[in-house]
Amino acid sequence: MKRLDYAKLNAFIASDVIKPFYEIRLARLESAKLSNISKRKNPYLFKAKNIETAGDLAKSILDAFLSSQEETIFGDLMENLAIQVCHEVFRGKKAEEGKYRSIDLIFDRGNKTFIVGIKSGPNWGNSDQVNTMKKNLKIAKRLLRAQLKKNTIISVNGCIYGRDDSPHKVNKDPDLSYYKICGQSFWELISGDDQLYKKIIQPLDKEAKKRDDTFKELYIKKINEMTKDVIELFYTKDDLDWNKIIDYVSKK
């Protein structure tokens, strides 16, 4: 086990988490056009929120568009951070894509080999998705036993945030049993540092502040642009015309 280099960690967060996250957000913001994204959003939801002005409708549509993929994008970047941390401390490796399904990280800690499928939070999937993960973990165990000649292989569903008070998910078939390790416990497992889950907040905050002004400037311009488009497309006699909106989205 190697001690984590926090200066190196902070640099990785800046270059490989926050930088690409804001680049993707800015690219999506720049590409946003009311004529395109309004057709992919539920107009009945906006009506149910009692939206009455062009500005409110433009903001609601844009916010829904931006947020629709943000958690997935950021979750993927945080997954890369977790793999990097584990590589630095335990020489963990990203699982070979295609060979090990549902698995993102493989590492040794002590005399045990851990195979880890990383998710953003604990409520990530339905029962079918969880069962698929369990089956894939079982297959991976068999492959690794044959490859590494090891019997002590621990299956883990690791979650970037959250908690699970009953982490050991026991199955009659031992190879389908796994541990759901979330939040503080997950970061400690892959780093050996039980405070890492808090330590990553500071560099995230520092780097986000550097880039947020640019994002906000473009966001305001885009809101103004889309507000004008709402008035042109969906207004009748100075009011939102919901018949026009519904027709625009759904009329055959």
C-alpha cells in the first residue's frame, strides 16, 4: 500500500474531472437551440408547473436539457478518479472492457482481490439490472480464479456517494453474493483513507469556481436567446399559447 499523493490527486481532479466536465457542459450549452430541445421535453410537465412567462419557459427547457445527462457525465469522470486513486495506492487497474462486464476496477488489498463495479449512487438500477451485475460478477470471479489462481475474490458494487447499512448482499450461490459499499466506506476501500470522501471536496470547489463564471456568462446569453425564440414561436397576444406548444411537440 502506497500513501496517496494529495497534490497529484488535486491536479488530476483539475485536469481530468472539472476541466472535461465544464468543457462538456459548455459544448452542450452552446449547441442548445429551442427549436430542437423543446421537442424532446415534456410540455405537460411545464404546464403543470404553471409556467406563465417566456423567460420561465426558456429557463425550464434549458435547465432540463442541461441536467438530463450531467449526472451520467460527472459520474463517469468520478469513476475515473476512483480508478486513479486506487491505482496510486493499491496499483489497481481499470477492468478490461468487453472481458469483464459490469466491472470497472480490479485491485489487491492484503491477501484479497476486489472486483468493483462503480456507480454514482446506491439507487442506480432496477432488479433486472442488479441481477445482470451479479451474474457478470460471478463470471468475472471464475475468469480471475483461472487466471490468477486465487480463491479469495470479493465482489463489490461501489458507490461514489450514499450509504448502505446492510452492505453484504448474501445469495444462496456464494458467487452471486456481493458487497454494496457506498460513500465514505467506498473511498476508504480504494484508498486506505477514511477521510478521502471529504478531502476531494476542496479541489472540486476550487476548480469549479475558476470555470463557473464563463459558464454563467454563456448561460445568461442562452436564456435571453431562447426567451426571444419562445416569444416568436409560442406567443399569441402577449401570452404563452399552450396549444401552439403542444402542437409543436406532438402534432402529427
